[in-house]
Amino acid sequence: MRNSGLFNDHVKRLLGCLAGGVVLALMVGNQEGVQRDFGYAFRAAIFSPRLVVFLGFGLALFVAITYWSRISPYFVRPGARPLAAGAAAVVASYGLLHWTDSNQVTGGKLGALSSAVSGTDGISSFTRTFFGSVVPGTPWLLLVVVVALGVVSLVLRLPVLAWLAAGLGLLVGVWGYIAQSAVSDYLKTADHSTGAQVAILGYAAIASGCFVIARSQTDQADTVGFIERVFGWRPGFPLAVLGTAVGLVALLTATWFSPADRNPHLSGMTNLFSGEGLSAISSAYLSWLVWVIFVVALALAFAATYLSRQAFSWASIVIGLGAVVLTLTTMHEFSSIGGKSGFDGANGPWQNIGAGPWMLCGAFTMFAGAGWIALRQGRRVDPAAPTVVAKAGSNLNQVLIIVVLAGALFYPPTATQFWQTVIVAEIGIYVLLAIGLNVVVGWAGLLDLGFIAFYAIGSYTTAYLTGTLPIKPPDWLHLTPLAAIPFAIVICLLAGLALGAPTLRLRGDYLAIVTLGFGEIIRIVAVNADKVTNGPKGAFGIPQPVIHLGPIHIQWGQSALQFWYLLLVLIGVTVLLFNRLEHSRLGRAWAAIREDEVAAQATGINTTRVKLLAFAIGASTSGVAGVFFASQIGYINPDNFLLNNSILVVAYVVFGGMGSLPGAIAGAATLTWLPEFLKDQVPAEDRQMWIGAVILLMMIFRPAGLIPAKRRAAELSGFDGVKSAETVAVPAGEGM
Amino acid sequence: MTAVTSTAPEPTATNPEVVYDVKDVTLRFGGVTSLNKVSLQMHRGEILAVIGPNGAGKTSLFNSLTGVYTPQEGSIMLAARKGDELTSILHDPRFYGARKSTATHLINRHGVARTFQNIRLFPALTALENIKVGVETRQKSGPVSAMLGMPWQRREERESTERAYELLRFVGLTARANDLAGALAYGEQRRLEIARALGTEPGVILLDEPAAGTNPAEKRELAELIRRINVEDNVSVLLIEHDMKLVMSIAHRLVVLNFGEKIAEGKPADIQRNPAVIAAYLGTTNDEPEAATTAQPEPNTTDLDSGPAAEGDES
Amino acid sequence: MNDFMNFVILGLTRGSMYALIALGYTLVYGVLQLINFAHSEVFMSGAFGSYLVIQSVVTDGSSPPWFAVVGIIVLGLGSGAITGAAVAWSLERVAYRPLRRRGAPKLAFLISAIGASFFLSQLAGKLFNRLNNNSFPTYFNLNKHVIDIGGVTVSLVQLIIIVSALLMMLFLDLLVSKTKLGRSIRGVAEDAPTAALMGIDIDKTISRTFVIGGALGGAAGFLFGTAFFFSNTMGFIPSVKAFAAAVLGGIGNIRGAMLGGLLLGMIEAIVPTFPWYKPGFIGTAWTDVVAFVVLVLVLIVRPSGILGERLGRAA
């Protein structure tokens, strides 16, 4: 009886796995048929020998699941997870990422680059060997060897092998990195590729995993404890280490200036600019000052974090930020001079700057951040501090905040034009929208499927106030886009109240359909009310933002980067304000009505008011995003505000982790980045299918999202273990 | 077991102030009459217990008193805090919410706090935060000042934290301040719910079967806690409870409901001898007849308790 | 007046399709209290599945005898229903059951359904095509007027849709009210834990509920494809409407879904006949606005739909 049940389970699982294989075969199969022959792609996928391979995948999955109980003890051993993560990163880097941006190499991935390089004589044999001139597929081979060594040492507990794997891994990583920079030197094109960087990071992870394998013989890895020890030992110290690494790469191997045919490192800069009229301080900076500053900032950061003296912390912050400013002025100067003195393809201020100085700025920011963390650590005695935030993770969180900040500030300039546009028009705007919707969905627990309507209202408000709609504002109300922000906030606030007041007493799903209807109504009005909104054609020529404030005079519009920094300010301010809100009495009231509305009411919370506030605050954030969108893109029409977008924003919030600010940001960033990333990997039309699959898998395996809210995570585990809740209830009274 | 036998001191006033004045309240659901012409008066400073077999209408009475249900007939007058005037909660715009019917949160703001039969905390908030939610419903600062971190908002935040810690100490949960409410033990959750209710600075607190599902030691603690709420905080207590020992030991007066009607009212000793009450318990809780028979002679060893076993599956 | 009646017929046609889809939403909502957002793709897959079958038995432009036409239509309905049922079943296994096992929050289900919906519609696009005007082979005259009473006309396709939809709804109603499966569905909808104690296999019941809803949705896909067109993105708009219809009637309530569907179809058809409706000034798109406004008004008056939301009670 028991056996047959087990057998049944196995058959079911096998069938499921095989079905999964078939679906995968369909997913990577041929493209669609024609109108008269539907079955074409279907037949091609199902009735070709290729299917056997995918059935094999299914079978492998079946075996893995069935024997998981035998595999998993190895997987929880110390070092196994870094090893796996590193291997995955290297595989991704080899298989998915760009290794060069040169248009001489089609696709720019490792495979194409390898075949190109191994046939080129002008490159050193050291480099060519890595790319497979001797043994084809060398990078993959090396990866397999390193990982196999690591796995064997893990299973058999052979420290010697683990040391070998660690050393070999590091060597291979460095080799690949050097080989790639040699190639991009040879190709002499601006290089934005990330493949080699990710690969070396992956190998570093592998090496550290092997290092742990060699050192630790316990059966159960204590990852959380390890992270706690590392980040709690000297708060901010890891950041100083990271800053040092980034800074050294910037100073030694990164490109500093990249007009056509010239890609000098820092060492080549002095030569390039000698006699071009660089100011004394800049030329000093480029030749020796930068090193001095780097060493001083580095030393201060280490001193501040290690000794945790306030004086050092302050000095570290001041020097770090000063160094950023100095680097920026130098960059401005040498790029303008480069433009004036006519280097080939140099376009003037802020153009053609390589990744080096930006990375250095990032490193200096990290040093300053390390000082800041050390400073905060010194005086953290705040009784009213938010108590939900676990103390253990907060050091790690601070480090992450600084790294994300440094990345947000200094990564975009090093990206390609294409990615800069994506970062602004897709990622940034949807991050702002997700932050707004998180208030409604995540905090107050109200499902809003018409959120994009407020975005539309914000956009159309901007169009109206800038006089680009058929109806014109009175003269005194003719505004620039930035001045429209307060108006958009107020109008969206009112719209949120107007929608919320009659509908908010509806329960979850009813509210969902009503908000969905509201979103559609707004769009239909925009399509049909020709005389007000210009119908399907929409509004054209919405001006770009300007600031005239006394001597300050900023005009946006030349590049996506300018908009990015504007957006970053908007996002930063919103995050700061909302973070306070989450831990205020209103934030707690939201959590209360989300958890138990009846109890919240009996405790004296005016639920209607609190819900309305969530609606209004969420809506006004959306309005700000709308203003930005309209003025950045310059034209809007109703097609920008489809129901689909509303649903997507909800998906971003939940994917990231409902009710968590970092989660909403991460969710929106990931899911808006993914389609652009997939452009290189799968046929363009298939992208949505893959995104759907990713969302589905995420919800199946991690329903709480990427970065779950602390509060929500608790709810989830409580929900999960009905049994455990009962066992708590039985021995009542033993708690005290 | 004898620790709880002494009756609590009664409020001394000879002409007691009225907190709740309930007159001829009738509540129907469809054809079922849940409360039938129930009248009672609750005085300031007293512990009044409502007892009765399951389905007698006790919780319906609570829900009518807190505005969850609106009775079809009768009147309910409230003057929860000292110095308040008696006002009808059924027909006074002060208690209207957006929907022109009595709103529970407004009743709460007029000084009536309650707990629930099946504990209703906010499980994903910490114990401290649960209480803060209650305390903060009395505060003024709005979202804008919270976002900007205005000084008055910070002061309120600090005050609510301090008050919440005081209440945690009061109910003996200081050590669990930062644990999630959902992770607390059952008895702790009960006490936390009481603390949250006290956070709203009530003049009256309504406790719906606070001892359900707790063990004897906890029951003693609870009785002590209720008495302290009554004496130290000067809060009038309206109590629904099945545990007769607990009720008899702490209540000043009792009201007995059966089938939605009030069948008796009076001091614990009188109620214990009341034939109608005994009949009600005998007639309805047929699973525990011996409990009712022992009720007659010796008041202090009485156990009219319909028992934690019967309660356990309810909660 | 005749015009008006013709619009009523049109409304009935649309409405019965909405009702068929709405039933899928409502059945799933009944047992899981969740909106099955991927139901639109069940509907879509019904159209493609039945197309593959129909295409293989009949050539475009042929005119088989009437009994063959009936046979083909039954075959189309059947294959659509089977495809729909299969997709719905897999959907439950892949996108819902693992989340149920993990006790995921409600919104996670919504999002996994949205992911599944993206996935299915794009996979269909990849496997078949991404054109938006596919049509079934013509094997009978769709627009032949079978009934013509004083200018009130009913075309053949309208008759087919209305009759087959009504039959299926009747069948479902009997299934839910009379059979053992129907009883267990109602039991789970009413109170899943208790149903489980009574020996009802909840997983199986939920699975079967999906299958029934999926079969109706798939059949609706065939009918929709026959009457209009089909494409890999055809599901979205009718499904939003059907969802609204389910809510309008009271989600979770089977007769409510039927009523809501018919009502919504009717509103959409009738709005343009109003004397103040000027098609020159405002396009037909305003019907959606009117439909949603009606929905909001109904919900404000009756917050849980026209017939209320109990699957068990109304069926």
C-alpha cells in the first residue's frame, strides 16, 4: 500500500518533469507559423529529435528531485553555496553577457570573441591561449576543472584539493580578466562589457567557497552567522575593503578617456594631455595627486572603521567627498580640453570619459560611506529606533545602501547610450511608480489595479500646464515641468481621494475591479475627449525641465544622464520620506488595518481615513512620475497608460517583496531590466514569455519576493505553520 | 486555589455615576432575536460581569455596546470617561462615521476599549508596536510631519514608545517587547490585547472571555491584572467570562443572560443562589450538570465553569 | 423598438459568452477566494485547441449538411472545453498548488497567475502566430437569419452561442446543485476546513473546480472564435469584462456570474441605443465607461454584488 503510493508519487513526478521538458522544448523552439499553418512551430518542436534532449532535462530534474535528500547534505556544507553561486555567475558571464562592445565581433559574447581572438595574430599568445587558440573552449574547460575540483574536495573532504581549486580558480579569473582587457586594448573601442568583471567575481566566489571548504569541516554552514561576524566585526570595514578593490582596478586597469583610437589608462593620461593646457591641479592630479589622495582616503577609512574614533570618521567622510569633487572637476577639465584640442571623436565636456574615473568616484564614495557607518555606529542609542529592523542585518544593510548609492551615482555614465536611456525611461520611472504603489498594496494591503491612471493624470497635468494640450491654461499658469510637480501632486491627491472615497469600503477583490475600471475610464477619456486631450494622438512638444534660480541655470535635454540625476533626486527624496512614514504612526496604522481591520477599528483607527491617505499618497507619487515622464519623453498619448502597465506595476511590487521599500525598488528594477537584457538572449517576441516564466517561478519558489518585508515575512511563516501556531498555544503561560 | 476567593472592594460612592445605560435593547438577525429587551446599568469604577450559557447573547451585547451592531430597538447611553455627559451612541452624530451609522472607532475614541473572544492582535507587528498602534490613535501628528520628521512628531513618537513600555510592564510583557505578536504564547497574547486596549486610554474596558484557554496559574494572574486595571487605572470593567471562580472573585456585580434575555442581576453571592440562573445553566450545559449542582451551597468553591475544554475549540 | 430588440439579442449573445467566462472566475473564487487572473488564457487556449481539431475535419469554404455542421460545432465545443480544462488543470498544479502549500499571501497568487498568463499567451503566440485576426474555417453561413419576427432578427451564430451557453450553464447548475462533486465544491466554498473533516479531498475538489471552469472557458473560446476572430491576446479584454460581470453578480456565486454576464452584455449592447448617445461625438468606447460606472454604482449600493457572494447558498 505504502509502496504503491510512493510509486504513484514517483510516476506523477516523472510525468511532471517530462512535461516540463516538453514545455521547455516549446519555449526555445521555432518561431510561429503562418496564418494558414498554425501547427508549424508546434510540430517542429514536438516531432523533432531535439525533443529527446529536453526529455533528458526532464529526466535529470526527476532524478535530482528524487535523490535530493542524498544531495542536500552536501549542499549545506560550508563553502558549497559560494561555490555554486560563483559557478552560476561564471556560467552566466560566459553564456549570456557581453565580453566586448566592438562591432567587429558579432553579438559580443564570449563564444564569438573566442573564435575571433584565437585567429588573430596581433594578440599575445598568453591572451589567445585563454580564448582557446590551443584547446578550443578553454574558458569552459577551465571552469569545469575548477568546479569539479571544488565539488570533489567538498564531497570527499580533501583540503589539499580545495586549496588547489581555490588557487586555480583565482588564477583563471585573473587570467580571463587580463586577457579580456588585452583584447579590448587591441580593439581600441570604448568597452562597456561586463562579462570579464562578472567572471572574475564569480571565480572569486568559487575561490572563497573552496577556501571555506579547505578550512571548515563541519556539516552545516552557518551562513547568517558568518555574514554577521564579517559585517559586525568592524562596521563599515568590508566597505573599505571593497572600495580599495574598486579603486585599484580604476587606477591600474580601467580606461580613463576614450575618444576613437585612444584608450589610455591613468598612467597614459599625463602623456596624452601634456602640453594641452591642463591646469596645474588637474595635471598634478593625473600624475601623482590621485595616488596620494587615494592612499590617504583609504588609510582614513580603515582607521575610522578599525578604531572607530569620531575624528577619523569625520576626516574620512570629508576627504572621501572632497576627492569625489576633485575627480569630477578634473574629469570635466580633461574632457573639455580633449574636445577642444580635437582628439578624434572627442566631443567636449563630460563626453568620452572612460569607466576609470567614475569607478574611482565610486571608491571614494565607499570610503566616505565607511566613515559614515563608523560614525553612526558610535552613537546608536535611540530608544525610538524602528524595532522591526533586525539588529544583525543592519550593518550589512548599511553597506548595501552605500554600494547601491555609489552604483546609482557613478555606474550610469559608464553605460552605453542604449542602457542610459533604459535606466531613465524604464527602470527609473517604474521604480518610482513601484515605490508609490507599495504604499497602497504593500503597506495598506489594498489591491489597486488602476494605478497607472494617476501616472496618466500626472502626465496630462504637465501637458496642460506647459500648454501642449488643445485646451490652454491661463497665462499666469503657464509653467515649466518642474514647477508642475506640486500641481500634479495636488491633482493626483484629489483624484486618489475622489476614487477612494466612494470605493474604499469595498473589500479586496471588489476594490481591485473598481480600480481597474477607473484606470480604463481615465484612458478611454484620454482617447475619446479629443478637444481636451487631443485624442489618440496625444500631446506633443512638452518642454524639458529647466531651472532658473538666480545664478543657477540648468537646462535638461542633451542626454539621458541629466534626466537620470534628476530622477535619482526624486527617487531619493521619496524613499527618504516614505521610509520615515513606514515607521511612523500612520505606517503602523496601515499595517494594523492590513492585518486585521476589525481589530484596528476597535482600537480606534479611522480605517476609512487611513486607507484614503494610502491612496492619496500613492497617487501623488505616481503623479510625480507622470510629470517626469512627460517632460523627459516630450510626447504622451493614451497608449502609454494601458491596463497592462497597471498590472505590471503590481507585479513589480509583489515580485520585489510586498511592503518593503527596497523590495519594491529591486522588483521594479529587475523586471524592467530583464526585458532589455533578454534582447541579447532570446528572440525579441519571446521576451514576455520568459518574463512570465520568471515571475511564475519566483512566486512558486519565493512567494515573499526578492527582499521580503520584515513584517510580511513574519506573516508568511505564521501562515505557513498552522501546526506550529497551535503548539505555541498549548503550553500557555509558560512564556513568563 | 483559595488565593482568589476574596471579593474585590466595591466602589464606595453611594450614588454611583452611570457609565453605560442600556435600556430595552433588542437586536435581531433576520428572524433570530439575539437580544430581547435587555436593560442594564454599569457604574463608574465597577467590575460588571456578564455571564450566561453559550449563545445567550453576551457577545451580541458587546458588539451592540461598541457599535459593531446597531440594535433595532432600545437605547444605549454612554459616558465612558469621568466628566462625560451621558450620550446616546445610537442616534448621535458624534458617533457617526462616514456611513451615518455608529462607527466603532468613534466609540473607541469616546473611551471604550475592548478585547476579542478569539484574540485579534496584529500578528506581524511586534508586541511594542501593537500597543503603540493603540496609543497613537490619540495622537495628532499627520503624514506630512512624519515624513519631514517634525519635532512634535518625534516627541509624540517618543511618548507613545514610553507609554507602550509602561503598559508592557503593567501586563508583564517587557521582555517580549520586540517579539512579533503572532509568536507570543497564548496567555501572553491575551495580556497584550488588554494592554493594547488600555493604550487607547479608555474609561471602560470590555473584556470578552479573557480567561478562555488559559491555565489556572494564568487565571490567577489575570484576575489580579483585571483588579489592577480597575483600581490603579480607574477603569470600569465589563467582563464576559465563563470561568465562574474568576467571575465570582473579581466582579462587583453580575448580569446573567439566557436566550437573549436578562434573567438576573445582582451581587455574586445573590446570583449564586438565584434559582433562575441555576436552571439556565442546568438546562443548557447538559454536558456538565455536576458543575451546576455544586453551585448551590458553597459559593466560594463554586465552579459553574463551562470549562476551558468547552472554550478551547471556540477560540 | 425592433432596433432595441436586436440590441437585446446582441447583448444576450455577448452576455452569454461573458457569463461562460465569468463562471470560471466565480467557481475558482468560490473555492479559493482568489481571482484566477490566468483564466483569460484558458479562454484563449480553448479557441486554439478547437481550431486545431476543426481545421483537421473541415476545409474552408465547404458546406457540409446541417447534421454535420451540428456535429462539428459539438466537436468544437468539446475540443475547446477539453483544451481549456487541461490548461486550467495544469494552471492549478503549477501556479496555485505550490503557493497554497507554502501558505503564500493572497497577492502572490495573483502575481503567479499574471506570470502564467503572460507565459501562456506568449507561448501560444510563439507556437501558433501573433496575428490578431485568425478565424475558423467557414463551414456554414454564420449570418443567416434563422429567426425573423417583424424585423427582430437572430442570426445563426447568435442562436448557436445563446443556446449552447444556456445549455452549458444549465448543466453546470445541475452539476453543482445535484451531484456529489457539486456538493463537495459547495462544501469547500462554504468552509474548507470543515469540509476536509467531513472527508472531502480538498485538493481534488479544487482541481476539479478548475477543470469545470476551464471547460466552460474553453468552450467560450470556441464560440468567441467562431463569432469573431481569435488570437493569442484575445483573452484579455473579454476576461476583464467577464471578471467585472462576476463581481457585478456577486463573485463566488454561480447564478450571480450568469446574471452578471448577461447584464453586462446587455448594458454594452444597449448603451449605444440611448437617444442621447451620439456616436459622432463619442465613440463606442464609452460603453466601457458606462459599464464600469454601472459596476461601481451597483457595488456602492450592494457591496457584494447583486446576488451576494456565497457559492453554497445560491447554487
